[in-house]
Amino acid sequence: MTELSIGQPAPDFSLPRDGGTSVSLADFAGKRLVLYFYPKDDTSGCTVEAKAFSEHAQAFDAAGAAVLGVSPDPVKSHDKFVKKHALTIPLAADEDQAVCNAYGVWVEKSMYGKKYMGVERTTFLIGPDGRIEKIWPKVKVPGHVEEVLAAVKAGA
């Protein structure tokens, strides 16, 4: 597992996204990017988080930051998720977990004594220079989006 730290260049990526287009780190050059990784479309915590980022999308934009969600779900799943909850933020599909691995969020998890691999909910704030400004590991959803927005407004 890759352990990223503040000040490091963010790992490059190019992924398919909802709506049938693609998105890459280069698309955000010169702008701050809130890159958040979440486990699964349309599950309770992930829905609350995606809706909160969508509700605050204009505030992030006004503060000079874009928001991008990433999960291992396929684009088709993202499209349904976006439509069902009227999400306004782009969602990228990392089906082979290459980007999740590059960011160190594809980890062994355990539920009811069973071990499995999955996404550890994590958010990265990437600066206009492509370097990591802040990392929120093991995110708890309540209040998280507001905390990230405050960090963006404060300049990290």
C-alpha cells in the first residue's frame, strides 16, 4: 500500500466518469481539487457524502476548488447514482482499483469477521501545483464536507 504524504505530487490518473466522458488529474491543473474516495454507490454513508458534496459544489467552486468522487463502481452504476440523487459532482470509475492503489486507499477491511479488500473512505486536497495539501484518512461522513470546505477556504 502506498502511503502518500502532504507536499508529495498527487499520483496522476485518467478515468472514465459518469455521463460517458473521462476525467484526469491534468483537467484540474492550476485549480485545487477535492479528490474523495468512497466505497460504493448508493450505500447509506456514500449517498450522504455524495449529496453533501453536491449541495456544497457551488461553495467549493466559489472557493476555487473542484470536487471529484472516485469508487470502484462501473460508470453505469455512477450514472444511476447521479440520476437517483440528483448529484452535481462528477464521479469517476476506478474498476481495476489502480487509482485507489496509487492513493493508498484500497485496503484490507473486515466485516463480521470476514476479511475483504475495499476502499477506505479518504479525501485528498490537491493544490493547483498538483501537490497534496491535506489528507483526511478514515473519513467519518457527518460534518466531513463542511470540514473540507473550511480547509479549502482557509487555503489548506
